[in-house]
Amino acid sequence: MSQRAGGVAADAPSDTAAARGLGPFAATFLVAGNMIGSGVFLLPASLAAIGSASVIGWAVASVGGLVLALVFALLGIMRPDVNGLVRYPADGLHPIFGFVSWISYWVASWVGNVAIAIAAVGYLAVFLPGLIGPVATLVTTLVIIWALVAANLWGPRVVVWLAASTLMIGLIPILAAIGLGVLHFDPDIFWGSWNVSGQPLSKVVPGSLVMIFWAFMGLESASVAAAAVDNPRRNLPIAALGGVALASLVYTTATAAVMGVIPAERLAASTAPFADMVAIAAGPIAGAVVAACALAKTLGTLGGWVLVAAEAGRVGAASGYLPKALSTRGVRATPVRDILLVAVLMSLAALATLSPTLTKQFNALINASVLLILLVYILCALALARFASGIEDPARRWVTRLIGLVAAAFCVWMIVASL
């Protein structure tokens, strides 16, 4: 899954802090870095059922992602708050929408975590092929989930170390796919896999957007960056748009490169598309190295997101959304009960989505997670449209309101197109 933002409420930056803040270049890479994670590692195999025409879906999703990033950048300028995904709907619309936003985000977190674990199984299977199969995949997924749960129970420092140590490693599969894909790109393979389903592109492309948007989760980090950015009114929109554009370019290029080397029929059966592509282009040893890098990154991402989901549960319990008996009290204490609750829920999600193939299970999980996050995005976009009424300048007020409404409409369209 892509990196997603979270934390505790932040105050508006002071003049002194702003003077030492991030410039537009650094802030752009902050937003892009929060997006570029493990979310894309299985997507080429998922999109193979559509074909290389999915690059059109990437372009459409990129436009929508840019508008949504601008929504969160504006929210970050107007109301800097790292808990904004809950606070914006509650303050801008109605307190009940704060609960809706929280429950959607919380459920999406632990459902999405299972998808990350599934991706890890796929790349682990490069070394242990016997792991592929409904029962074997389920058992391995549960082992991975509970291993990362144990790391979280050991302490946050273990999880932080794991996430930090695998951060740059995760770029190797993507960069290798882009570099080798350019050198070994075969137009015949790419165009031969253009539209596998044979259905009109007007139906195929919109239907692929929810799946593609799995890689865009994390774009909301633009609002969190407000407190760390120098001159946020000018630089935050630049960072938001630039970060999403950079991540979109990397993802689209990597996916196109894979689809220009591996035919769609073979790609659809892959459990480790980036490793398979590199193995074709540079040999099995290089493919194994890429698989190991992808595996390490997915484990690092999963470890961090178990903690994020647990902390989201603790926030919910503190707000009265969950029974407090299910949560660990004390902000500084390790959220043991919250971690165990999330672990049980992830295990149940893995069992409930058990499928004949790993890719089918992955698709079901990411679709559910993205649909829930899109609901959060809709509420935040509508909240921006409401907050715009406080802007004195008429032109800025109407432009801000229009951005919020367009972003909300885009998310609604994606949800409808996926049905």
C-alpha cells in the first residue's frame, strides 16, 4: 500500500518555525514519498485483466489525484490539523460525519493492511513457490500479520526502525522496472495486451480507477505537511500538486514498463510482477534481488500500518466511537489492546476474503479499502466547500468551493463506476 499520513493535532506554524520550514522542493518530495510505498507492487498483475489500456486509467486517476491533493493542501492552509481526516468532516459538515470519516478510515486501515500482507506473500513465493494456494496463502498471511503484530507489541522503536530501514529499499523494484523496461520494452507486447477484455474502453477504464487509486492513498498528507512547510500559502499547493504528479509519473511509467515486457496473460498469473519483469530483462538473480527488496518494503510498510491502525482505534475509543474496554489508555503507553484488536480483525478479513488466487484476494481487499477512503475524501472535499464560505475574497471563495465540489464529484464518479 502507499504511505499514509497520521498523527496528533498540530498547531499552526509560528513565524519562527515557518522560517526554518521546508521549501517547495523538499515539501514536494515529502508528499511524493508518503505516496510511493508498497501499494504498486501487485497492481500490474491486477491490471493485467484490463490490459495496457490501464495507462489511460492512470492518467485519469492522476488528474483526480491532483484535484484531491489540492483539496488537502487548501485544508492544510486554512485549518492545519494532522487529525483532519476526522476533524474536517465533523467541523465542516456535522459531528456525525466525523464518526463516519473515522470508522471508514479505521476499517480501511486494517483491511488495507491485509492487502499489504498478501503482497508480501506474493514476493515471498518467489523463493518458496509452495506458498501459493488458498490455504497456504492464508496461513502465510496470518503468520506475517502476527509477526508484525509481535513487533508492534515489542515497541514502537522496532516498528520505526523496520520502516526506516526499508524505506529506500522499496524504490529499487520500481526504479529497476523503469530502467530495464525502457531498455527491453517491446511495443508488440504492449499493444498486443492493449484491451484484454474486449469491452469498450469507456467502460473498462472507469472500472479500473478504484483499483488504481490504491496507489494514490497517502495524497492527504499534504494537509499534514502544512505545519512543516515554509510559506504554506504559496508552497503547499506546489508541494501537493508536484508530489502527486511525481508519484503518478513514477507509477504510470513503472506499470507501462512491466506491461511492455510481460504479456497480459502471463502477467495476470504473476504473484511478483516486478521481480518477474526484472528476471526476464536481467536474469533470475536480479529478479530474486528485486523480490527481496519488495518483500522487505512490504514488511516495513505493514509494521508501520499496524501501529497506525491501532492508534486510529485508540483515537476512536477516546472519542467515544469504540468501547473504551477495547483500548489502551495513556497516550505514551504501547496500545496493546488496540494492536490486538486490529490483529484479530485483520485475521478475520484474511479469512473472509480467501480466494482461489492471490491476485483475486488482493483485488477484493484493495477495492474495499479504497472505497472506504474515497468516502473520507468526499467528506473532506465537501467540508472544504463549506469552509470556503469564510473566505472574504469572492473569487478565492468560489474557486475554493469549486475545487471541493469537483473533487467530491470525482470520488463519487469513481465509486459509481466501480459498481
